[in-house]
Amino acid sequence: MVGKVFLVGAGPGDAKLITVKGWESIGKADAVVYDRLASPRLLKLMKPGAVKIYVGKRPDRHTMKQEEINQLLVDLALEGKVVVRLKGGDPTIFGRVGEEADLLRKNGVPYEIVPGVTAAISVPAYAGIPVTHRDYASSISIITGHESPDKLDRSIHWDKVTNATGTLVFMMGVAKIGYISEQLIKHGRPPETPVALVRWGTRAEQDTLTGTLADIEAKVLAADFQPPAVIVVGDVVKQREQLKWAEFMPLFGKRILVTRARSQASELVNRIEELGGEPYEFPVIETVMPTNEAALHGVEQAFHQLDAYDWVFFTSVNGVEFFFRHLEQQGKDIRSMYKARIAAVGPSTAEALRKRGIAAELIPGPFQAEGMLDAYESELIQGQKVLLPHGDLARSWLPEQLRERGLEVTEAIIYDTVLAGENDDELLKLLEEGGIHAVTFTSSSTVTNFMEMLKRMGLSDPLPLLKNVEIACIGPVTAKTAEKAGLHVTMMAKEATMESLISALCEWQRKPVLAGKDSR
């Protein structure tokens, strides 16, 4: 049975600028063939067992020839696979999609072209440059600049292109900027015509350089401004000073690694994106139902006497989630706990209970186990029965303190925290290149498992790669674990909440951020 190929535009770099159809295509693919201009975050959408095949350029290997890529798509489809060919930007704009589609057609392979958001318009937009404007330009030309001068002269009719439209957008032309400027001036564009180069637009590395046709080459050389970049020529560039917006976002220019379990990472990931940062998800933990017979027996015994407890302390959202899973499995409901006072550490835990119709008593002060004793010290009476549902890695401090005060404590290990994650070459590359600016840890287990995953990926000593990376922890317990692992903690949330962690990140970034990331 022949499969199918989706020729998908990944957009300019920001993962959320892919189309909904492109997003869905990745999720159902058996194989994804991609290049480096596609956001690595999009590969996280792949279903388990799907194969990813890199065909872009790396320093240690040659680019796979286009003919080989064409044939690869055919071969994968003839094996019965659903294939996504993931390209940066839009596949129909200098993406050679016509060649790929033609060979698929000749081999009887069904395909769809899924358009993408082209970098020609989106990258300038992220730099505050609309490529058309009522007062400056009512037309636009998109031109390839990734050719030698003699090829450019054969493919571009400079005498016609130079003044054909108000705005000229050159793709991939940084290395030829001097020649491009020379030809435009020679064929009638004034030397003072504004020019902007936007490098890695929509990504954390976004950088903008502005000038004129007369001086832009000298500015590029002085700044050592490297590709890839989109070049915009025309009076629309004047709008940048009034319309630039991305640079003013609180986390602009920062790529932040999120190590939290994928099922819980969305809040942190979304907030980073909303504030202009680029999250990179690398979940290193996963929470699962316990498999240990002793733990399961302990849960069963604890739940058998729910009507006897005076207190139930929930210390995490995971504790709430798995408590109710076990409750359902055992055919019980919350009415069994009619006698107990139910307390929650932190607003997130309280919100998880509220969603289940329980208005828990919120622990004030530090959102950790110590806060419970501070809040209820005078109300904890010798002989009272306490239920502590928690994970297998929970600290022993709270149950020990309660027992010292004469309370009868029942612990129920209702979930296990296991090592998650898979080898991620792109992450290692980003760490080596300084492309990860901060790592967030939301529990001690994320610290321990992150270091373990780096070692499994071939780093005998991960610390040198993390020396210049900011380390952000959700609280003192997590920070202590990080420091014990050899990491230098530079940020710590004032409260053990996601919003407080985000505030710490914004405070770190609240230094002058436009230097080196703005017009020079």
C-alpha cells in the first residue's frame, strides 16, 4: 500500500507560526524529513515511534542533494508511510517543492502541499517592518539572493527589478549584500534608500541591522553580521523605529529550557511564549501509577480508612491528580473523607482541588511542606490521624515532624516519578553554541534527571556546557539539589509557583536588552 507525503511549510522559526494543518500533519506522520530552518520544537509533535530524518546542512556533513531528498520521499511513501517533508518558511517560495512534487507524481505517490508563513513577510514583521504601507509601498518583490554574482545577473533583470515594486525582499543574500546594493544603485535606486537585515527572525537569535544602500555593506562587515537573514529594501524600513515590538517583550532574545514533565509544562511554556521568549521543551520526568506491590498495597490500606482521617495534606498537583485516579479505581468518592480537613500547599494545588469541587484550605507563606507546620502548628493535636498522599521521591521531613508531635501519619505513595526524555542532538548543539540561555527546574527530580539525561547523551561531565547558562529554580529545596549537582543557581522564585518563577526570569532579563539586538 502506498503512503502519502505532506509537503509542509514550517514557518519562519517560531513554532507557533506553522499552520494548523501543518501542525496536524506532523502529528500523524510515520516519518518527518526536515531541515535546520524548521523549529526543533515541531519535532516534539511527532507520535511515538515516528522516524525523524535530518537532510539539512551541518558543519560535519554535506547537505543531502535535492535529488536524493526527492527520492527519499518516494521511497518512504512506497513503504506505506505517511511522510511529512518539513521546510522552513513556505515550501513554494524558493523551497524547491515543485521538484519534490513532480517526482512523487511520476511515481504515483499521493501528496499535499501545505503552505507555510513565508519568512519574506513574517521576519520583517517581527522586526517592526510591514513590507507594504499606504504611504511608502503598495507592491513587493521577493527575490533570491543566494547565488553567485554571475548567477544573480542571469536570474535577475536588475534594470526591471530595481524599480518594479516599492519594496524589495531578498532571501538569503547576506554574503552578496555589497553586490546587491551596487546593482540597485546602478539601476536607479537612490544610495540613501533604507535597508534592513533581519537575522534569524522570530527566533531567540533575532537581530536587526539597518542602514542604506550606500553604507549597509560596511555595516554588515563591521558587525560581522552572519546569515541567515532576510534583506528588506525600501522606505518601509523607516517604520521600524515606530513599529518595532518584539525587542520590547520581557523575555525577548532568550531561549529557555523547560525540564518539567510534558503533561505539566504547558503553563510555563505558554507564559514564556507570551512574554516573548522561546521555550525549548526537554521533559526529563514522567509521573506514572506505581507498580510496586508494596506501594499499591499501602494505597489500598490507606484508602480503606478514608473516613478516619482528621487531616489530608496535598503537597502537589500530581498528588491531587493521582489521588483521584486511585479513588476512582477503588470505587470510592470524596464523600468518604467527610471528617477530614483538606489542606493544599500552593495555589496550583488548591486550584487542582477546586476543579474537583473541593475548596481546600490554602497554606499561607512558603509553598512547601514547612509552611504546613507554620500554618497549623497550634491546631495539630496529638492522636489526630493524617493522610499524606505523595510520590515516591517525596521528602521525609513532613511525616517525621508530624510523628514527633504525636500525630498518627499514614503515607500513601500514589505515583512514581521516572526518568523520561530521549536523545536530543539539537539540544546538545544549542548548549555547545550557547543557544540555551536559561534552564528551569521545578523540582529536585528535574535536576537529577536532567543531569542523568545529559550523561546518557554522551556527556561524561555536563557541567562545562552549563557553566554560562542561567539556572532558575522554583524554590530552596530544588536550588539545594541543583547546587549539590554542581550547578550555580542564579535565579530562585520567591514563591514556589510558576508565576513566581516567570517573575524571576523577567527580573533577570530586566537589564538593557536592545544592545546587540537592535538597529546598529
